[in-house]
Amino acid sequence: MSDFRQAFIQFAIERNVLCFGEFKTKAGRMSPYFFNAGLFNDGDSLRKLGQFYAKAIVAAELPIDMLFGPAYKGIPLVSTIAITTIHSALIARKSRIMGKAGCWSVRRWPGGC
């Protein structure tokens, strides 16, 4: 398992987001763990979560040109992933001629502008 994956699991345990024990799911089945993403509920947690998602996206090497998040919880998460990804040295300034403005493009993500 890569370092960022192990670090994510450790981070989730430290924030009490990932708990181990005996838990009953909504479907009535028993589970040895419970993951409560609602406990990523402060700015620092959201920032770190966005960094982990960004690392996973880059590590997957998939052609991505859009991030989508479901309403409410997904919107801030996707926003954080986008900001983190762009901020994490993935910016490649492209000097395209588009009127007088240039264009920002994220490496490995086709399309850019």
C-alpha cells in the first residue's frame, strides 16, 4: 500500500472517523468497522482530506477533465480537491493565445481551458 493510503487510514483513525469494533449497518449486517466522514468537520480536516483525494487522483493516472460532487457534503469536498490539486505543484502555465489572456491547465488533466 502506498504511503499516502497508509497516511489516510492513520489520519482517519486519529480523527475518530474510522472506528473498529462491532457495528450494525442500516441493512442490518454486522461490520468490523465504521467510517463516519461527517467527522471531517473542520478546516484542517477538510484540507488534509482534499490532499489525500488529490494524491489518489494523480496516482490513478486517469484522464480526468471534471470533478463532480453531490449536493451539500460533496460540493466542499470537490472544491477542496480542486484547490489542493492546483496548489500542489500540478500547475503548468500554458501560454496559449486566447485573446489577451493565458490559460491555466492542470497536468495530466486534458482540456485545461
